[in-house]
Amino acid sequence: MLLLLAALDVSDLEPALVAAVAGCDPGAAEELLQELGEQRLITPVAGGGWRINDLLRLAASQLAVSELGEQEILSAQEHKVRWIVETAEEHANDLEGED
């Protein structure tokens, strides 16, 4: 999973993003992130979320191409973009409701 997350080309990982990419619920995504944190592959960020070291992310994303293949990486990146758009729309709707 680390390779797939590194291929997303983001340093900060939120459970909701990981859930969208992994196709699981946010609770399971948080458990996955906890496991990666226990292995010291990612570090917790104040206020929630996790961060992957830039050098580790770069190395893992290069390895991901050979290990996972371009199609799986593209699919994960599409899930990431879809999650970003949906999250932005939710926030926009919240702001519209504040009139």
C-alpha cells in the first residue's frame, strides 16, 4: 500500500483520501495509516493526518511503476482527483449554505 500511496504524489495523507484510493471505509484507512506509522514509514501530523517523507515518497513512487504498473497507478490517481473534487464541492456547498 505504501507504493500506491507514494504514487499519489502527495506528502500529506488523510484517512478519507486513503479510503477513496483503497476502496475501504475511513476507519480501515486509519488503521492502515496507523500500521504504516508503527513501521515508521509515515509520521503523524498535528491536527490529524499523516505525512510521508519526500525522499521516501520519491523512491517508493519510482518503485511503484515497476511493481504495480501504470494502470493501477493511474486508477489510484483518478480516485485521488475524484476525492479532491468531491471534497471541494462539499466545502463549496457548505459555504453557499452560510448566506
